[in-house]
Amino acid sequence: MPELKLNQAPAHVRHGSNMGQPLTRRDGVLKVTGAAPYAADSKVEGLLHAVLAVSTIARGRVTHLDVAAAKAHPGVVDVMTPENRPALAEDPDAKTNPFMFRLDLLQNDRVRYPNQPIAVVIADTLEAATEGAALLAPRYETEPARAGLDTEGRFSPNTVGVGNPAEASHGDVEAGLAGAAKRVEATYETPAQYHNAMEPHAIVAHFEGDRLTVDTPSQGLAMAQGRLAGLFGMDPKNILVRSPFLGGGFGSKGFIAGPQILGVLAAKLTGRPVKLVLRREHMYGPVGHRAPTRQTLRLATDGDGALQALHHHTLTASSTFDDFFEPASDIAHTLYASPAIRTSHEAVRVDSGTPLFMRAPGEATGSIALESAIDEMAEACGMDPLEFRLKNYAEIEPLSGKPFSSKALRECYRQGAERFGWSKRSLAPRQMRDADGLLVGYGMGTATFPALMFQANAKAIIKRDGTGVVESGTHDMGQGAWTAFAQVAADSLGLDIEQIEYRAGRSDLPDAGIAGGSAHTATAGTAIHRAGAAVIAKLAALATENPDSPLYGAGNAGVIAREGRLHRRDDESRSETFAAILDRAGLDQIEESGAAATDPAAAGAYAMHAHGAVFAEVKVDPDFGQIRATRLVGAFAAGRIINPKLVRSQLFGGMIWGVSFALHEHAAVDHRTGRVMNPNLGEYHIPVNADVPALEAITVDEHDPHVNDLGVKGVGEIGITGSAGAVANAVWHATGVRVRNFPITLDQLIG
Ligand code: MOS
């Protein structure tokens, strides 16, 4: 893979500090010219191509594969099945921690979901491997598929998400419901959705002696390296995972998935480098999805519209062989004040691949149901939906009783409503029309996502020429990590962004944790910031302790790094360049490390969340029910914004996904076979540009001294929350028809 040369930021957008500037993404030119190397672009001498054969049944056993026919096809080098798959040091079904998902690595002849890999054909060309896979003509012993939320065997999981309690409550919900002036009880259903990153999961795997190099898109380089080390019985140091760019991940690339590891096994089997790229339809099974949910909301208010009880119950589905339970009810812990709140979850097991984190896991599914129910409750109270939300504003986190570390949601409501023109909304539905006679609806939703911190490490170096190097194995999945982290790195060293080299996207750099949970900028950014501060402190000591320096005697706290120089704080005219300090000390470079992790004290004392308010306009054809989202305004408070241009882009992506959640996306499962019937981008409706409304994303100033050193809360996932509910509520307001089965489709409006 070529050394990355990122273009420099345009000069006109830089002034003063790097953080907070709307720099254009530094990898933009590489991407638009096609020069950015993605995993499948990796070229290795002697490369073979591997293609998966996948199960067409949901449950049963593979009884026969025509391996001989596949092997006889010209160009086919080998066929990997449970018979000849190289031994692994670890059982793919082992689970020693909740982040370790069970994998299908040809361990036996069992089929436990449609599209499960059942063989791998390896050939000189992609075409030969594809043809060879088709010749396997599998035969099965088939058992009936279990599909859908009405599958028998409902149970209460102990935890949802990763380690969240499945049940929580405060106050007496039943008493609150019984004594209420107004009540709403409604059930909402959300379908299975698939991540559908533009770039399919792909891997190029290459063994050289006892070393393994893989090019594969990863949201968690060190975890991928660790999983490979465990499965192959290797020292992690002998495994290099490279992932400079991802063509989208959205959670599906947080953990290395089974098909990627099958690519490594194919390389091991053949003793040659192997490339394996998933076909689009093969992504509907072994690489995770958003689980379907059926959510029942029970709400009650007193005569003034103040909530007295809120119960959020979720029924979801997981696979038959592993645990991931979509934590959809958890959003009710945080969003609205009520003297009684209860959240609960149940699940069934179906013959699907194991569901997984998918952008705004829990909050995306939970938010569309809760925000719809809040809208229904406001209507029952005869109140404007914004007035109702302000009436029930949570000043402290209702369930935990903790204060928020910061919460500028009121300001989000104010700025968003004003910008949108919310005051022009009719209280009653089906009252507004445009010049063409289309029904116009306004709806809103509250957005929220936790401000999390995981763990990350970084290294900062100042070289003798006064320039800097910062290393952290961060992940750019399209969100702009190459740029935002370079901005943090440059500021941490007091250098211009062009005077530093930012190295990322490889597992041989300091472990930057995971690009997930909207926590990457917060976590790795803090580690980078600390590494930079540590190396500057080292530099300061070299200067302030040396009588030959103009900074002598100032002390570490008495100097400040700016523009490649240390200055005395009390007399900024007295300064010295980094280069001069290192030169006098006779050092080629100095380096220091930085680390960041969850701060249990802060997490124990405060509820930490980003917030937002989204306002949507839709237009609906009164005769045919055709729905268009025409305008979305979101106002978000997410702490410090490192790069407003990239953040706006992230928020737009989330808001578009909200439109998609409300109106488009649906993996349609045939309950007789358990198979997804629309496993392709033609029939699984992802928004195209023509579907995207006029968008505006406002970031509201928010200073948070508790979340982390930088005050960053993260924006990766919050955009989808609130937005989906806002669109759904706008459809109700346009038509007077409340659709509770998502996505909202025209047949449900005119039925
Ligand atoms: Mo996100 S679902 O943590 O990539």
C-alpha cells in the first residue's frame, strides 16, 4: 500500500488555532481522484481470489457439496470446506467477553441463518472463483425457519446492548398510569435494517513466514488484530492490520467479521495471498444488522400536560446462537422528566445472523417510537409538541437522578424552531397545503446520544527541525478522522497543521480503541491532546532548566507553545523555537505518549449526553399518499466542535438516515424461509440524492468541563435520532393518519 500523502488544508480557512476551524478534509483530493487506497485495492504478487458459497436455507445441515465439480473448473486452486479448513487455535463459537461475537468459520456442517458461509472457492481469477462457487450446488437437510417477532420462546434477557441492564425503573409507573388525566398506549414496529456500507467487507490477507498482513476495513484495528491473534494462535505483534480508509462502517466493521477471517484462512490453506470481497447480497447475514423491534409505549400526564408515567417496552430478535439485544428502550432513561419511568426488554431467537451495533444502536430504534409517542401524548393533551417537550424537560437525568454534565437542549429547541419557522405550524393535522395542493406537515423530534469515552493511546514527537509527528491508530470511516485528529494534534504541539505529520489507520501505531459509540474524536482526541501536552512539557523542561535559554526559570507552567516556539507567558516577546531547544540539547527528537480512558468519577457523578432538536417538513399527495421529506432543520449541542464543516457533514448523514428510517429502509424477511427478500441496493431503499431534503444543521455552543479534556461529545450517531421521529410526526401532521409500522409507506396512508 502506498505511503499516504494528504493534501494540505486551504490557507484561507486557517487562522489562529487549528481546532474549531472548518478545514476541508485533507484526504478529499485522494478520494475524488480515486487515489485513496481501500482494502480491496491492495495489490500483492501472486494474489488469489476467494469467493464465498453461502447457505440458501435458514436452518439445517449441509449434506453435500460438489467440491469435485468446483475443483475441476479451470483456474480454481482449492475449495475450503469444514473438511480441509486449516485448524484454528480458538473455537469460533467461544465467547470470553461480550464484545466477542461468535463466528461462522466452517467449523461444521450446521446452518444457522441464510447467507451463512458454507464453503470458500479460491481461484486465480475472481471469475473462476465465482463460477466454482456456483458449481458447488449444495444439498441440505432443511429444518423449518424461525423468523419474525412472533416467533415462539419470548424471554427476558439479562442485559441489552453490551452490559446495560434490560430492566430499569424509578417511581411507580402503574400508579402513575392509573391516576392520570390523559393516557396514550401505542405499539410501534421497526424492521430489520442492514448497514449497507458502500464498501463491502473485504480483505487482502498475506502470510510471510510467521507474519500476517491484512488490508481490511476496520473500525477497531487493535481488536481486529487481537481477534486474529487469538484465532490463529499468533503473537499480535506479528499481525499488521491496515485500514487507512473505510467506505462506511456504521458499526458493521467494529469487529472483524467471519467472512474477513475466512479470507485469512484461505491464505493459510493455499499458502498464497488471498483477496476476498463480499458480494452485496452476502452482507445480509454474516456481518450484522439492526434488529427488528416492536415497542410498546405507555404514557400518562396530569391535567397540565406533565408526564406522570412513562413505560418503554421493547420486543426484539437476536440470533439462535449469540446475544445482541437492541437496547431500544434505554432512550427513555434520559429524555423526558417523569416521576415514574420504567424500561424493559424482551427477545425472541430467530434464524438470522446475529444483530449488531448499527449507527445509533438503541437510540435510533428507540427514538422513533418514543418521539412518536410523545407526539401522540402532546396531541392528547391539546398541546403544541414543542410546548409539551419543554413542559417535560429533564433538568436532571430522570432515571439516574444525576445532573447532566452539560445540556443545551433548550437552546437547540429555540434555535431550531426559529430557523425552521415552527410557529407557523397549525395545531391540528391536515390543515396545511402548498400551492400545488399537497398536504404539508411539520413534525419534530428530540435527539440524544450518550457522550462516551472508551480507551485510546497516542504518541507525539517533536523533531530537531521543529516539526512534529503524531501517531494514533485511528480510523477514518468517512467521518473525517484524518483531518479532525490532525487538527487536535497540531494544536497539542503548538504547530501549524502543515508542520505535523499525522499517522493513523494501522495496527502498528498506538491503539486508538474503536471508532464507535460516537466516541472516537472524544477518546482518541484526548489521547492525542495528552501526548502533545506531554512532549511539550518535556521540551519546556529542556528550555526552562537551561540558563542559556531565554525561558530559563519560567517553569513548565510559565511557558506556552505557539507557532513552533515556546513563549514565556508573562512576556511573550521572550521565546525560543522548538528547533533551537532540541539543537542546544543535542537531541534528534523527543517523544511522549498519551492515553485516554473512561473517567469513572465523572461518569459516576454526571449524566453525559449530546442533545438536539430536529424539525421536519413533509409533503404528501392527498390522493395517492406519496410522501416527500422536503426540509429538515436540526440544532445540536455536542460540546466542543473540532471541525464545523466535518460535523455538519456527519449530522447531515445522520439526518438523511433519519428520513430513510422513517420512509425507506426495510429488510423484508420471508417468514417461510427466513431469507431477506431484497438483499441489494435496487430493492433495499437507501436514499439517493433525489430523496434528500433541504438540510440545515446548526451546532449550538456548549462548554462541557466534565466529558473529557477537550469537551468533545461526538456527533457520529446523534443525527439519526430525533430526525426519524420528526419525519414520522410530520407525516401525521400532514395527513392526520398515525402510522406506527415503519417505514411509513403510501399504502398505509391511503388504506
Ligand atoms: Mo457505531 S454503531 O458505534 O459504528
